[in-house]
Amino acid sequence: MDIDQQTRRRSTKTGLTALDRDRACPGYTLYTTMNGPGDVYLLDLDGNTAHHWQMPHPPGLYGYLLPNGNLFYGGKVRDAGWDRFQAWKRFKGGVMMEVDWAGNRVWEYHDADHHHDARRTSSGGAIYLTVELIPPDLAAKVQGGNPITGENGMWADVIAEVDASGNRIWEWHAAEHLDPERDIITFNDSRDEWSHGNTVVPLGDDRVMFSFRNISTVGIIDKNSGDIVWRLGGEELAQQHDPSMLPNGNVLVYDNGSHSAHHPLPFSRVIEVDPMSNQVVWEYADSPAYNFFSPYISGARRLANCNTLITEGMFGRMFQVTPEGDVVWEYINPHYSVDEEGLLGNRVFRATHYLPEEISQLAVS
């Protein structure tokens, strides 16, 4: 098929598609095309590129700005383990980098097992997701998944932390803390992976938040004991992404809605959950619900004016909604690239937002 004849590229508007200047949160939105060569764009409210980085690696899978205005970025490295299991090359990383406004390298660390997410830590290092092959006897006990898959073994997540010098100072092995009978792989997912982490977030009080898509679970780990001290699973979630802790102590999550146990029709929503009760206290969904759906990737972040920035990732759509659910800013990624499997897309793993005063490099004197 000629790439110009791809249905979505032919029929979808791109660039800025909505702006209510009075109700949109002012500032900038940062994103990169997930399967692009490494272009990172910082957009202003009008959809103009306020700054651009050309990174030396394709995204593995995104970047975000640090308080000093530098870019912290996960890159994808094609190495000897590129085909360790079928889906690995889609989301593997391999390198974490901090670069300044001009793209000069400030810090760099390589780990061939890194994937999806990494966060810079206050110590000058990073905490990030990796994987390990688990023992066959344990893999045999794990329930769920497509039974004709996983013939070459099962992988599970390890959360690793390194200091500024690259020394590993903490790690947590999902296989030691998950329950094979409770933490069941979604029925049609490959048994190559048990947990499939997509988010890791360092929290205060030596805690770490995670998201494991294949078992539709987000949770919080106590770093000292290794225990999962809070979790939310399939009673609310279906293959979710991008949980974040809000200032009020609630947790915001992009609930992808793929293969939900509660709804026959797939649709996505963004929910705010009170972790004391695990009750949903706020929700965004479209009407009809199936108008808003991304089966994979995606994210949501609460903004300073109480709007929420949502990334409907598979279709490159980034938009702000008010607490009432009104769309007041929308931008569709116009950059299409061919991915590792030869498929054309404008996918965005997740986007982040910054107030004007958070980016001193763009301050107007």
C-alpha cells in the first residue's frame, strides 16, 4: 500500500485542531513520535514548535523536561538482544540521557535491558524498568495468556536504580512479589511476558509507583521492604498506562480499556482514584465512549489549572480537557514514520506539559 493511501493518514486532520485560549492551561507541550528518528518537539499553545531537539537515538520511548530545563530522554538501541522475544523491539530502550537546551550530553547511562520508562532521581542517577527471564517452573504456574505463546520462556520486570556514577543501588524483582494465581496475564497477550511494565515513578517516603499492563495493575512499592503496599487491578483497570500521584494524594491513570472484564465494547477513559478507598472520584470518557480509545501506550497528566492533558497515543492525539470534560486544546501529531515492523504511524507514547515559568530558556525578558 502507498503510504499516502493509509486510511488514517488520509482522513485525519493534523496539527492544532482545537484551542479555547481562555480555558486551556497556558504553556508548552513536549512530545516525540514514538517510532520516529529522535525528534523531540516543544509546542506552544498555538501548535508552533518553540524548541526542537534532534536526539542521536530513536525514542525508547519518550522524554521529559527536568526542573533545570534539560531534557531527560530514553533512547532505543538496536543491539544483540533486539529479537529476544517478539514484541521486545517495539518498546525496548537501552540508553538514558540528559541533554541541555542545545542537545549537549550532560549524563548518559546504558542498560540493554531498559524499556519503556526511566526517571531522573534526586541523587543524579535514574530509576527505570528492565526485564529478566524467570525460571521455567515459576513461568508454568503463571495463569492466563495465549497458551501457544511463550515457548522461549517468560520475562518479568525488574525495577532498577543507579546513582550518578552508574552504580546499581537498588532493584526490585516483580517475579518475587507477584502471585501466579492472582496476577493473571490477559487472555490473549503473549506469555513471553508476565508483567509488562510501562511506568515507574519515584515517590516520597522511599516509595515507587509502577504500572504492569499485562496484569492490569498499578501499585506502590515500599523500597525498604519490597512489599507492594497499595494496588489497583482489574476491578477498575484494563491494560492501563501512566499512573501519577496528584498533590491531593489521589492517583491519575489512563485506563486503556483493552479487554476489560466489565465492558464488551473497548473504550478508553482517564480516572482519578482515591487510594484510601480505591474509588473513582473523577473520570473522563467520550460520548459515545468508543470515540476515545487507544489499545496501547497513552497517558494523562493533571495540569496547574486543573485541566488534564491526555495522550491518545496510538493516533498521536494530545488534548486538554477541563474538569467538566470539555476539550479546550487539541493537537494531532503530523509526523508519520515507519516503525520496526514496517508499519506507518504517528504514535506518541506520552506527552508532558510545562508552564511558561517552568522553562527559563524561553522566558521573555
